Amino acid sequence: MKDGSTQKRTIKVIVKAASQAIKTVTFAGKVLTNGRAEDDGLQNNRLWTKGWGDNTTTAKSGKISVVMNDGFKLKKIEVGSPNVVDGKYKEADKSIDGTYTWKKVKNGKKVKLNSKDYSMIGVKPSENEVIEKKAFAITTPIRVTYVDKKAKRTYRETFYITKVQK
């Protein structure tokens, strides 16, 4: 205080354990891990296929569901499909945004996984050719965009589902 005296005050502090923005992402009722299954005690309900491991399935489609932790808001969910026209990538950009065409899907709705493998690219670099082949596994990216309510910032996280051939 200005006159040199002191006062005693009590401050109540509420502390929460640091948590990730996304609580769970599930496909066909099974958790996509991204390293979270063991942390959340969900290891018995993870998307997993014998001989292939985490985030693999033999299903062609399933419901996608995202649950956010407190303080975060789900903005959108998108499913990526290869950006290919007439056997060639449509854009020269090889980033994940240029390699895929993104389709917005609603939380809790059924999504169809990619069925063609376009992993072989660049056989003829001048033509940016894509070779179709029978693959053992085909990956589908799931992109989750969310907002941190407190910081008022938008973030994006990508999960991958690998469909293995029977």
C-alpha cells in the first residue's frame, strides 16, 4: 500500500492437468490411436488388425466420430482421397494438401475408405505419372480441424486409417 502497510489476500487457483485437444477419434467404434490408446486406457478398443498393427482395418467403410476435450471445439472433419485425374496427380504440389482432395464429413457419419493405391509416383518425373497397382494396404487420411477456445487459435491434426486387403 502507499502508506507502507501490508494486507493479506487469499487467491484460489484451479489447476487442471494438461490434456490434448482431441479426446478420441473412432472409426467403426474403434479408437484411432496416434499414440493415445495406452495413455487413455483404451488399448482394448483400438483400431487394430492382426499382423498389421494399429490403425488398420479390413472394413471398406465405417462411422467416424471425434470427441474433443474441454476448452476445445471441433471445427470440421475431412476425408482425403487421392487427387488423381487420368492416371496423373492433378497438382504438382506433393504436400499432403496437394496430393489429396478433401471432402468435409459430419461427425458420427459413415465414411468410405480409399480403394485404389496411388503410392507409386514419379516413374516418369516429367509427366508426374501415377501407377495403379494391387496393394496390400491403402491409406486414407482423416483431417480434424479444431479451435482452442482460450487461445482463440485454430489447429489441424491428421489421422491415418490403413485398409488392408483380405
